[in-house]
Amino acid sequence: MSNGRDLGLAFLVAAGVTGCIVQHVVDGPRVTGTCDGACDHYIECKPGHAAADRARCRAECPDVLGDRDALISYELLDCDKAVSFVDGEAPKATARQ
């Protein structure tokens, strides 16, 4: 009888772990590994999200983020880093020339 209880306990633990993994994937950021997804992330992060910004992103993306791993990494960046990556760093007012 102990084997049945142990098997049931193992099943419950496995189901709980699987549920946590699935929940993390569902609740996490949307990652596509495509230029469309990367540019969507950029536009969502950039205030004003002008059509010109999307067009520039789409034109530059294949050359800059040429593989799926790079695209996924970009899509996982926080918004400040994502916009900075595309637009470049804004000069700091306190920076010495």
C-alpha cells in the first residue's frame, strides 16, 4: 500500500511543478523570436510609438538581430534597455565634453 501512496505523492509533486512552469510561461513576457515581435516590443516601450519608428525598426532588424536567439534576447530586455538599444544612448546633461 505504501507504493500506491508514494506513487500518488510523486504524481502530485510532478503536477505541481508542471503547473508552476506553465504558469510562469503564461505570465511571462510574450517572446516570439521574430522581427515583428522585437519591433512590437520596441514600439510598446517607446512613448508616442510613431509609424516612422516602426518602419525604421523593421528595416534595421534583420541586419542587427539576425538570428532567433538575438531576437529573443532583445524581446526580454526591459523597456529602457530596449529603446536605448535601438535609439542609442541619449547624451547625459552632466557628461563632460
